[in-house]
Amino acid sequence: MAKTHLTIVETVQMLLHVCHGMQASKDLLSEADRAIGDGDHGVGMARGFEVAQQRLESQPATTLEELFKTVGMALLTSVGGAAGAVFGTLFRGGARGLAGREHFDAAALASWLNDGLKAVQERGKAQVGDKTMVDALQPAAARAQELVSLPLEEALPQVAEAARQGVERTKDMVATVGKAKTLGERALGHPDPGALSTYLILQYMAEYVAGRSDTATPP
Amino acid sequence: MAKTHLTIVETVQMLLHVCHGMQASKDLLSEADRAIGDGDHGVGMARGFEVAQQRLESQPATTLEELFKTVGMALLTSVGGAAGAVFGTLFRGGARGLAGREHFDAAALASWLNDGLKAVQERGKAQVGDKTMVDALQPAAARAQELVSLPLEEALPQVAEAARQGVERTKDMVATVGKAKTLGERALGHPDPGALSTYLILQYMAEYVAGRSDTATPP
Amino acid sequence: MKAKKIINDPRNVVTELLEGLVWAYHGRVRKLEGVNALVKTELPPGKVGLLIGGGSGHEPLFHGFIGENMADGAACGNIFAAPTPDVILAATRALDQGKGVLYLYGNYAGDNMNFDIAAEMAAEEGIATRTVRIWDDVASAPPERVDERRGIAGDLFVIKVAGAAAATLDSLDEVYRVTAKARDRVRSMGVAVSAGSLPETGEPTFTLGPDEIEIGMGLHGEAGVSREKLLPADALVDKMMQRILADLPFRRGDEVCLLINDLGATTMMELLIVNRRVRQILEREGIAVHDTIIGSFCTSQEMAGFSISLMQLDEELKRYYDMPARSFGYTRA
Amino acid sequence: MKAKKIINDPRNVVTELLEGLVWAYHGRVRKLEGVNALVKTELPPGKVGLLIGGGSGHEPLFHGFIGENMADGAACGNIFAAPTPDVILAATRALDQGKGVLYLYGNYAGDNMNFDIAAEMAAEEGIATRTVRIWDDVASAPPERVDERRGIAGDLFVIKVAGAAAATLDSLDEVYRVTAKARDRVRSMGVAVSAGSLPETGEPTFTLGPDEIEIGMGLHGEAGVSREKLLPADALVDKMMQRILADLPFRRGDEVCLLINDLGATTMMELLIVNRRVRQILEREGIAVHDTIIGSFCTSQEMAGFSISLMQLDEELKRYYDMPARSFGYTRA
Ligand SMILES: Nc1ncnc2c1ncn2[C@@H]1O[C@H](COP(=O)(O)OP(=O)(O)O)[C@@H](O)[C@H]1O
Ligand SMILES: Nc1ncnc2c1ncn2[C@@H]1O[C@H](COP(=O)(O)OP(=O)(O)O)[C@@H](O)[C@H]1O
Ligand SMILES: [Mg+2]
Ligand SMILES: [Mg+2]
Ligand SMILES: [Mg+2]
Ligand SMILES: [Mg+2]
């Protein structure tokens, strides 16, 4: 039977799995940023999720809200660049609605993504179509909202898939925000690195919940 | 019958042939300097002999002494670097003994080379074996001294050949003077660029006297 | 081919370069404990703080411009990455003396977001901040969207004026006004000839063909206005100057400061040949040059290429520009 | 692959760069008619002249170091070629005010011969000259043959002191004495990471493997002491400092000035990481650093690599070193 939710301790494990996965995705993400940005996205994300991992491992798990805030603060204070602000905000801003929740289930997932999306857009003003991580985050958040009553194990792969399709769509976009902005037509054909990170985070979450946490390797 | 000497006008022609030849030898000489020096020898010599050519063409030929001084001043004031001082000195210093001579014959050749050698060594202090142009100039001057009574057309190829052998010997030398100085063993196998220039100058003279002045191409 | 760099562990480059920089400041600048921020050892009491900052890897920009009549401190990010809000906040606290702190940095999404987060945190602690974003690169957006443009080497002019203003004026709003005016009067344009590389990956940040250049390319390899075959210097400068002059626009009778900035690996020989053409053009256009700066001030690792920046002066800007200044990377006697 | 350079006709690079440089001097320096020599527009009356010079292509060395308390003029050769005697003589005439002229340049066969010829010509005209050849490169000959060593970036220190001395002292012999003392107390060593190229041929002046460096290599690609695999910065600096310190030798209690010079394409990031290690070593050895200069002062076109120079101070040298100075390529406030 599909897993309906994670306990706090399991959520820590899931986030650690994401940390491992994102560190293993360093080259993939830098490569993507090299094509349309300055090539440092993987370096920054790997550094941030390494710090997040250290904090998760050294601080006793308490509440869901605190866990996500811990990851958010780690990213915000160690990634730097646009990604640090954006992904830090995703985890910090998305943590608010997790207050009081005991389990990480599909509703918590939807709450995190939707609050996170709102916070990211307030901070960075990017809209869908601007070729940023918002193009993966927005469809993922919307899909999560539709699936709030499913078991987490069933919802997560679909939410990750929605993000993946968002990444695909960024290939057809001309960037209007961030360092790829002036690339114009030349950005066509290349996915947005931050969108790719958004998908990967969700994909690593799905992997853990499906019990495939030994496979934290980039796709 | 072999040509015994050149008139003043023919000497101008011979020097112009040298100017053409040295300009055509630019890459060959730069290549040699690239191996053991800073790669500019051909550039400098080509520039210098271009200026010498202009001066020879624009100034009416008067005396042998003045002709060689004209070339010497052109080299001294337009080549720069070590070669400008050394080859300028060869032509200027070597011009002294030409005073009063009416023809450029084997004796004049010997006088030019020997006085030139002396001036070059006073200026630069290089000895045979230091891997400089002196290693081509000294044997050429010595050979010319032995051949003072031959017709110029017979003496010149032998003098040029003595210089060529001097160039060959520089391949086995470790430089102790100039920019190749610290190359040590690594200079082995490479000829000295200035020695090569010395040989070429004599070779182009020989070419002209032998009536092969249409072939001012580097060997 | 991976770039050859004289470094130790590539992950430590920023820590180590800041250590080397603090040594080079000979006691005039210190590093804050635990964060990559440098601040003046002795702050003139009661002055408005001037905090600059941005990604590292562009040395001597930004952290090399701390000093007398220059910035009071710099928040330093990792290579090509904006500094994080905690670093900016720590520097803000160190600089605030009750008069508030002006944030001055290049207009990039990452810098904007991180400095804004820090500004909100500072406000919560009762520290007033104002922000001037530098957007001098005419190649990066049309004039009607000037606030979408990138900040490039023109940073130096704005920092120079801001440093003098912050040393003279007593209110954050006044320092802001002068700094924003300087920013509004600077225009720049760059050209890339070959790429720099990230120390951590050893990979170039972009690729150009053996005879290609990119006019208008940004400091991190962001696209410019056109990719072209290598041009003679004069023809290239003509193209660049045409765009720069038309943009503000600069007019006959104007007086300007001129900066020709090496992006990292361009020879001074080339910069001087560029200067010759720039001055021929300005002479023809009737624009007077008050001062010229030529060298490496805003680099992108070993990128080859350069930029031309002009700042249009008025009496006030000229006064601040002419004040002597001393920092690691820029000194005016 | 031919180097990509932003130039016009490669045969005109020196003429054009000097034109650009004169513009950048804003009227303080002029070019002599018909020869590649630059001299100060206004010479303080009756002073001993200080003439520096050498091949071009090493900008801002030499012609960028003319100014207040710096050189009075520079004789400029073609790229990597010593200036010719006529150029040196013209500059000598322009600088002589009856007190004579000090010639100060790097110790290379070409420079030595051309300056000597000019000195003989000047003597024939009744102009007194004296000569100091700079030979700071410890990699280029053993200590007992110091006069066979090459002049590299340490030139800057000697020019700085000589400029101050020539502005202060009234006799050529005294200026000579102070300058020679400065020269005798400077030691340098360089490392090459990749080659620069000659503008006229587009060819690099030497070749190094993709992971090779050459310790002690000269400014024109002259061989150094060893060719090695790329080392971590600290290990490399350790090797270089060992040779430099042992050579003079520098001793516990000494006070020095420190210059870390970029040969052209090395990043400031690397230079700062090098500075960190140099200071760790000097701290350990008990050698105090009075001042630090880091940047591009003596370059070899786009060569990547750097050199470390130390000048040992005494009270007299320190006084001259500390005098303010202003030139295109070096300013001390
Ligand atoms: N205003 C923004 N809103 C949302 N995401 C953004 C914004 N600006 C940039 N990003 C995201 O940040 C990513 C780049 O991150 P990164 O390369 O780490 O930072 P930088 O651009 O500073 O080098 C982009 O791919 C994009 O997804
Ligand atoms: N002291 C000297 N005496 C004689 N010839 C010398 C001396 N020094 C250098 N040379 C000659 O000069 C040549 C180099 O000339 P060139 O490359 O044009 O000048 P530079 O060494 O200044 O670059 C050497 O190959 C050598 O033959
Ligand atoms: Mg990036
Ligand atoms: Mg040479
Ligand atoms: Mg970045
Ligand atoms: Mg040379």
C-alpha cells in the first residue's frame, strides 16, 4: 500500500536524500548554467545543500516548519547569487503553512509549494514564461493542490512530473529575468538551470518516498 | 671570367639585393629567435633592411664608406634590440677601412668584415663560442682575410660558406650572452638567429655577385 | 582544456583571496568574523555608511575599493555569485553609526534579491538603508528599460563619487541623491575576445570561435548585441562609441571622465590603442575629457576583452570625482 | 592558433599605443617629434634628468612611469626590442638641463648596447650621463654574476626610488648612488603559466604543456630554473620565496616593500592568494612589510604568470619610497 505520509524523522531522511541528490547533480546543473548563464548554478546548489545536510545532521529534528526553515536558511546563507535568494525563499517562505502539522503528507507538500511560490514571486517578480524556476515551481504547486487527498507516495511523482514538464517548456522560452536575460534567441533549446533544480528537488523527494533512496543520482 | 670587383653603383645594387633578401627572410629568422630568444629577430631585421633599402634608393651613391655607413645607420636606428646595435655596428664600424677605396673587391670585403668584427666585439663583448653572430662573423672575417687576392665572385661564396659553418657550430653551443643566455642545454640543437642573419647577408651578397640576383629567397 | 590557475583548493579561493587582500590593506581594512565581509578598521565617526558588494572573481571590484573617500565596506559573494543576506547584514551592522547605510552594487537578479532581503532584516533592527543599483551597460537592455541593464565597469565611477559624497555629506538621502545622479550619468559597453573560467570547474563561462568577438557581452558571459569576426581596433571602437554616445546622449560641450577597463587578459598595449581612437572620436564630437583611467578594475577572471565607460560631469559630480581617494585597487592623488 | 588582439595594423602598434598614452597623460607628457620618446611637458628647472626605457610591449613599464617624483622621460623600443640610440639621444637632449641624465633600464644585451652607444653620442655633445642597469631576477644567473641577471618587475621599485631621488638631489652622482643602492637591494623571481604573443607575428614567444609552468622564466620567455607540473599556489610560492629570501639574503628584522606583479593575464584573485602565502612566510621569517603593490606593472603581452619582488629598505630608501608619486601606471598617495 502506498505511503500516505512521512513522520518528522522520515522527513529529515527525505530532506537528507535531497541534499545528497543535489550535491550529486552539481555538474549537470553547472553545465545547464554554462549554456545560458555564468556556469555556477551547480557549484552554488551543491555548496548550499552540503550546508543544509550538515545542519540537518547536527540539529535534532523538531517540527516540520523548523526543518524546512533550516534548509531555507542554509540555502539563503550559503548558495549566494540568484539561486540562494530564490531557493532559500522557497524553503523559508513555504515553511509558514507547515506550522502545527505533524506529518509531511500531500497537503503539506501543496502548502509548502504554494506558499513557497508566492514568496519567490514576491521576492523576484518573475512570472510564468520568464524562463526561471517559477516555470517549474508553478505547475508543480498547482498539481500538488489538485492532489492533496492522495497518499504522498502517489502525489509526489505526479508533482515532480509537472515540474519536469515545466523544465521542458523553459527550453522554448527566451529569458527575461536573470543572467540569461540578454541571450535572446540563443537561450532557445536550453532548459533553465533553476527550473531543473526545482524538478530535481521534487524528484529526489519522490525517490525517497518510493523507497528508492539508494539511487540519489541525477537523471 | 669571374667578376673581380663591383663598382660603386653595383655595390648599391648588391646591398639592395641584401635588403630584399633579408626582408624575405623575416619568418625564417623570427622562427629561429622563437626557439631560443623572444621571437622578434626577423621582424627587427626586416624593418631595418626596409629602411636601409629606402635610404639606398633615395640617396645618391657616393663612396663605399658612405654606403656601408648608410646601411649601418639605418639598422642602428630602426632595428632596435641587440641586433640593431650589433648589425648597425658591423656596417658602421666596418665602413672605416673602406674610406678611399673605389671598388668593392675581396680586400674591401675582408676589411669590412674584420673591422666590423672588432667593433662588434668592442661593443658587445661576445667571444667565439658564446652563441652569437660573432660565431658566424669571426670565421667569415678570417676566411676573407685569406682570400684577399681572389676575384670577389670566387671569394664571396667561400666566405659565406665559412659563416654557414659557423651557424652550424652554434647549434652545439649553450648561449652565454643575450636573451638565450639562461636557456642552457635547451638552446642545444638550435642555431643562433643573429649568426643566421650574418650568413644570409653574405649569401645574398654572393648571390648578387654571381648574377643570381633574381633569387633573393631565403635558403 | 581546463584553465591553469595558481590557486590551492578551488573551494577556498574566496577565503584565501580575502585573506591576501586584508594583508595588502596594511591594517586599514579588516574582515568581519565568520562572514566574507571587509570593513574599514577606522570609520570616521558619525558618517553615513557606504556598503558595496557583489560576487567575487571580478577583483579589484568590489572589495578592492574600500578606503579613504571610497567605500566603507564590501559584502563579498562566492565567485560570480551575489553575497548572501547574512553577510550583507553583518557588514551593515558594522558600518551603521546611526546615519544609515547606502547599498551600492551592480544590477543583477541575485544581488538585488540578496541585498533586498538584507535591507528588510536591517530595517527590522532599526537600521536605515537606501539602495543604488548600477546599470551602466548599454548593451543589456534598451534605454526605456534602463533598470534592466547590468552593472559593469562603470561601477568604479559611481563608487568613486559615492565614496567622496559619503565622506562629505551628512544624510543618507543626500548621499543617495548624489550617487544616483552619478549612476544616471554613466554609460558603458564591453566586448569579449575570449572567456574567463570558473576556478571551481576550470571551465570557460562561454565559447567564442578563434576569430570571433562578442560586442556587448556581459561580465559573466551574458550575451551582447552581436557576435562578429575580429575587427581592427578602430572599427570596433567606432561601433562601441556610437552606441555609448547616442545612449545618454552625450553632447558637444559635455565634459566626461573616461575609463577603459581590461576584463582580465587584455594587454595595456591594446587598451592604449583603444584610448587613441576614443579620444579621436571625442575630439571630433567636441566632448572634453576631464580624466582618464585605464587598467584592470572590473574583471571577469582571465576573460580577454575590455569596456569603455563615460561619466558625464556637472560641477557637483566633478567636485566629488576630484577629491583624492585611496584604496587597494584605485587611488587618485 | 594565432593570438586574437584588438589592434589595427600590427606594424603600427607602438606608434598608436604611444599616441593613446600621451592622451591618457592629459598634457603632462609629450612625445618628441619623429622619435618614440616621451618626456614630461614641464621639467622642474635645473633638475638631474631621469631617463628610463626599453622595449615596448611590457606596458605600463616603462613609458607609463613618467610623472611627478617618477621618471622624466622614456625611450621606447619596438615590441620586446631595446630602443635605438637616436631615440635615447633625443630624449637625453630633451631632459638635460646641465646637470646630466641618469639612464635606468633593465639589464639586457640590446638595452645595454643601445644605451651605451647613446651615452657615447651624448658625451660627444657634452651631456653627462650615468647608467644603472636593473638586474633583480634571481633566476637568471648565480649571485656571483649578478650583473648578468635580467631586469624584471623590480624595475618599478628602482624607478620609484630613483624618481624621488632625482626630484630631491642636486647631483647626478648622488642620484646615481641612491638608485644603485635601491637596485642592489631588490630581488625578484617570476613564474610563467602560459605565453604572450608578438603582435606582429601572432605567435606565442614560447610553449608550455597544458599542465606545465616554468619557474624563473623571463619576461620574453627566457628560460628559468625549472619546468614543472602545475603546483598548488602555496607550494609554488614557497619555492619562489626560498630562492628570493636566500639571495640577498633578507634577514629577520628587515623591513621590505613587496610587489606581486601580473605578467599580463593572471587574475587578481590568484595574485591575492599568492600574497596571502608570501605574508605568511614573511611573518614566520620575522620580516616586516612596509608597503604592498599588487597588479599589472611589468607585463609581457598576454603572458599568464606573476613575479614576486622584495626591496630591502633602509632609512634613506624608505624616505624616497614614501614620497608621493604620480604617473600613468603607478600612483602613490
Ligand atoms: N527573479 C527570479 N525569480 C525566480 N528565479 C530566478 C530569478 N532570477 C534568477 N532565477 C533563477 O536562478 C537561476 C540561476 O541561479 P544561479 O546560477 O545559481 O545564480 P546566478 O544567476 O546569480 O549565477 C536561474 O536559472 C533562475 O531559475
Ligand atoms: N653581445 C652580443 N654580441 C654580439 N651579438 C649579440 C650580442 N647579444 C646578442 N647578439 C645577437 O643578437 C641576436 C638577437 O637579436 P634580436 O632577437 O633581434 O634582439 P633581442 O635579443 O634584443 O630580441 C642574437 O641571436 C645574437 O646573435
Ligand atoms: Mg549562475
Ligand atoms: Mg629577439
Ligand atoms: Mg552567478
Ligand atoms: Mg627582442
